[in-house]
Amino acid sequence: MLVLLLACGLRDVMPGPAALDAEARDALEPSSGATLAEGGPVAYTTPPRVRFPVPALQVFGLRYDLDIVAVSDHPDFVMHELARITTTEGTRWIAKDSTVDREQCVATDIEGALGWAAEVPVRRVPSPMTVDDRSTASHIDLSVAYTNCLGSPTRISYSGPAPTEPSKPRNGNTMGHSRKAVAALLDLYLFRPGGHIVVEIDGQRRKIVPLLGVAPQVYALAQVQGGFAVVDASMEGDDAGFSLTRPGRDITWPTHAHEDWRVVQHGWVKRESPVATLLYHFVEGELDRALVTQQGSVVTEVVFSPRLPDVRRRFEGTAHSTFAVDVNGQRGHGTGTVNVRWQGDDVLIDLVPTAPDWFANRPMRGTLAYQAGTAYLHMERIDVEDR
């Protein structure tokens, strides 16, 4: 019975295999010959509303070179993380505490925190951070002090062997975290359970909660996160590109940024930043691929087949596309569909992830509206039963 209980509990948190096998993933490449006509009754009836290409979805990706994860008995939090991220401006640290509703709050001393990786709309609070990293290539020895999102002084110390092997399988379970903000997939490319950790909040040492009363929930890993994010943004520009402002209309949005997106070459539109570079590829205004790179490496790639329609032009009916998400070179980690249609003067976008399970339970619905040469995109999480 204990073995059965362990198996059931682990199934809800442990990684899984790719959602698509190699053949199914290859079939979604543009060379497979899929066309818009095969995806739905698409017939354009108007010229473009604006001159710049308009992305109808927000793709994101982020690599954590090192991520220390622990589950404590604190009544307000279900998980604590310390993450090290390499950017073009050097190494940055963030602390993520997940509240009991599994929403993550980032504490960091990064300057301009509200605009840092603003495409990932999780709450972040400025906090002084003291990082004492005595680690070597083979052993982690780390202490970090900061103030969490509830205003409580927090200190986390960890020591243990460095992770050297990938999780097997490595398609990581998100365990419900940040479910209101992102439809996320994880590649656990380095993973090691265990190690010695001390979590102190408000001067009180917290106990580490064991999984099903057996294994302490402490992990050292390296991971890439990728997928889709909710978004509220406005865009305006011309043939050379567009300026994107976050938020567009929602003054309660947790991130704020003004971004320069440039048309570069061969249909690519690019936004550079010290953290992650976003690239969208359009064919006559139709989106067939999106990439996220970090330090020159592709961390997320999304392929749409058939291409998403040109959302600047009115068309009849509903366009249906299938997508695949590759994370850190792991092909077909996630899959799903996108349905696009016009309703009145607005474009409606339904993002429906279908596999794996922890991805499928995060559908999104968005609206794209045009006003005086400006495009307004808003997408939010919806309940599974509403998709």
C-alpha cells in the first residue's frame, strides 16, 4: 500500500516524457506542407489594419543556471526558490516564494525589477539581497538573505553536491505554480534531490516538509522554463517595427516596460534585452514560429501548423492551428491548439494546451483590438471548463 501511495503522490509532481514523439513533432514543421486552408475557413476580406506585424500570443523562456528548491511548513508559502540567471549584464539572483494559492512572488535587488523580463508577468518586489556563494564546480555552498513579498526577513542556506545529470525523464511538472500568469513547460536538464538546507523566516527556522511523509522536498537543479504568458500590451509602429508598452490598458498589471521590436530580415521581428531575446517569424503577416534565446542559445521554440492567420486582416470563420513547444532543445515538450476568429471589431484568440497534463490545465483567452493605429492585446487565464 505504501508503494502505491508513493507512486500516486509522485505521479502528481514528477517529470514526464515529451508530449509529442519525433514523427508527430516533425509533422508540424513548415516543410510538412500544412496550409491555412487546412486549418480552417480562412478568407481575408480587408487590408491590414496596421503596417507592423502583430503577434497574437506572448511566448517566453528563461534559463536558471542554478535553482535551489525547498518546501517548508510556513503557513503562507508552499515553496521557496533561489535562482541564478546569467544575462548580458552578468549574473543575477532572484528569490521566488510561492504563496498558498501557488502564485509566485519574486524578490530581487535587480535595478528596474518591474521591467526585468517583463514578458513574464509575475509579481516582483524590490529587496536588498545578500548572496554568499562559496560553491565549486562539484559542490554547492550558498547563503542568501532577502526580504520576501510579505515583508519578512528571509535567510536560506544550502549545501550539497552540485547536480550533474538530467532528470529522467526531464519534462518537468510545474505543480500548479504561477498558473494565473503562464502556461509553462520545464526542462530539468540538471537535477539532484537532497542536500542540507536551512530556511529562516522572521528569525524562525522552518521545517522542511517531506513528500508523503518520506522524502524531504529539497532539490538542486538547473532548468529552462518556456511556454506562453498572459499579456496586456499596446503596440504601434510602421513597416520597420513597433513599440510595445506593458501594460496596455490594465493599470494593475505586475510588470511595466517599453520595448523596441524591429523587423530584421527574412520575416523575423526581434526584441532584444539583457535577459532574453524574443523573435517572431511572419510569412505575409502569418505567424509560423517564435523563438526565445538567452546568451545566444535557444531556450524556447514554438512552431505553429498551419500558420496563425494575419490578425491585422479580417477573415471569415475560425482559423485552427496546432502548436508544439520545444524547451532547451527538447522537442515536443508540450502541444496544443490555437483558435482565432473575428468577433465584431476584435480578434478573439483561444490558446488550448492539450499535453502534458500540467500544461493542459492552463488554457488562455485573449482579445486583440485596434484603435487609431494602435493594437491592444490582452490575454488571461481561463478555467479548463470554459475553454
